Amino acid sequence: MTVKELYDKVVNGIIISDIELQRAIVYDADKQALVIDSLYHGIPLPAFYLWQREDGKLEVLDGKQRIEAIKKFKQGNLLYEGKTWKNYAYDSDLQQVVDDTELTTIICSGPEEKKREIFNRINTLGVALSKFEVLNGLYHGNYIEGLNEYFAQDANVRRVLPYATVDRGDNKYHLLEYIYYVRKGGVFPKRSELHDYVQQHKGESFNDEIKKIKPYISFIRDVFGDASKIKSDLKFKLSVEYLKDRAIWLQHKDDICKDCNEFIKSEGYKLSSTKDKDIEAMILGIVGNLRVDPKRLFTADDKTELLSRLKPDENGRYECAVCNQHFAKDELTVDHIDAWSMGGRTVLSNAQLVCRACNSRKGNR
């Protein structure tokens, strides 16, 4: 069945894609455009599974997302390379190529139980490729082979990146993200950026990457060990930021592990919107012999107590301790007078009510 034939049957109600078994549309615009790109460049799409009804109509068991992409493009509701379907009418062969592309369709029929079992097997037997498996398939060469060999031979890198119990390349993918982070000045890559990076280095040796990454792997291993509950991404960021301070961090590694693990289990950590910065501040306090308070956040009871000490204006509004403007209760937050990250304790004697704007501007000061 050609794309045009399929589209015409969908528009005319002969093919019905929105049946009760199907999920909602999950392809975003980029993935839908990729369907069009595949059609235009002769890259085969997976087979479309259709169910033959007694009235002759066909229900879509598998292929709804691809059909929706085709329909949206031909109806002018999807852009491909910045143009709609109509824009390609006069200056390109795209319309003809797409319309004439032949699609593999598998038409099934039988009792209702068989229909549901086919749908079930289509959606349960397949296993999607992991992100690393995709990279490996697209850009396999000296670079990927060197990465695989490094992982097989270096126990330290496997030890500090325990992302998966059944490893389908998750750890290797994260290591590539870390390499990119170091090479590109402290920025983690988007998926497409990492693909471009690996493709660019596909034929090169991985040895230079090993030399670049090893100091950070050693830092994580030696400072955080196996017991730390700090997220792996944050441990890597800290290793890059504070590699020069490795010696003093090593001196305090037991306290870093103990205090951070206790903090991570606390309610304050769970409720904090700045978890990574809190962990970093706690560690800097430890290595600088300035211990921060394990209690990170003030409670609702603390706020109630502070409000009870203030006299509201005639409109029932309270004064911000920084800007002296008046705000409703819900517009005020409890803030540390002496910053928590600088050793200020989370106690009422070190608390003040400030508006959200002042709290944001104040930061760690």
C-alpha cells in the first residue's frame, strides 16, 4: 500500500486508527517530522498491522503514531524542514516521492480474542534499544571499540557509575556524557549533540578520552567511595569543579559521606528545591571546617511563630524584613538571616520573613 493509498483510506474512514486498544498520540513534532524524513529518503518504516473487520474496514493495531504524522503533514498541520505539504507543491519532488512510497502492511483477521492477542504481542515482545545501543549501531568504530575495551578492563570506572544491574550500555552512555561535559566546558549534552560528538570521533582512538577522564574517576572513587548516596551526576560535577582541592577533600571524606548521607535522608532535603547546591554547600562547609546545620528548611510552624511576632497592617499584610514592603502571608517565605550555606543555623533566632523576590535576590548572602 502506498502512502497516498493509506492516507486516502484513513481520510475516507476505511482505515480507522483511533480504536479503543490504541494509546493517545505520543510522537512530538520532531519525531513526526522524522517519519516524513524517512519516507522522503527511502528509509523503511516498520510494518503497519491492520485488522480486517466484517464490514471491510481496517482497524490499526500498530502504526497509529506514524499514520498521525503522515495525516498531519498532508493536512498542513506539521512542518518538515520549515515547510508545509503545500509549500512542496512546485519546487520539490517531495510530494510525489512521499505519496508513491510503498508501506509494508500486514492485514490480520479472525475472532476478537485473536485481535487482542496480536495487539498484546506486538506491544510486549519488542524491546527498545537503549541509548548506547543506538549509538553503537550508528557509529561503531575505533572510538566505540576503545570505550568498550576501557570499560572491560578498568574496574574503577565501572565502580563509580553503577547505573544499571543489567547493563545495556547505560554506564558507557553516561561516561560519554561526562566526557562531553569536560570537553565542552561543563555542559551536559542533549541527545543529538552526543550523537554528533561520537560521529565526529568515530574513527579515532579512545585513548585521549581515557587520559582526560581518569583524574575525575579517581576523585569520585577516592572521595566518595561506595557508600555515598550523592547522585552520580552531581559527584562528577563536583569532581570537575574541585579536582584541584582533591587532597583536602580526601582528608574529610568520612565526614563528607556521613553528613551528606544523613542530610539526603532528611525531610529538608526532600523538600528543598536546591538539592545539588545544598549538598555542595554542606561539603564546602566540611572541608572548610565550617559545618552547616543538618536541618535545611524552616517549617510551617516556624513561619506561624514568626508571623505571630509581627503586627499586620490594616489590610492584614506583613512587612518583608528586606525591602520593607507589605505582603500577604502566602507571599512571604522564611529565610536565614545568616545564610545556611555559610553556617547559619535553621533556628528561629536566625530566621526572618521575606518576600519571594528578596529571597531570590539574596541567594547565599
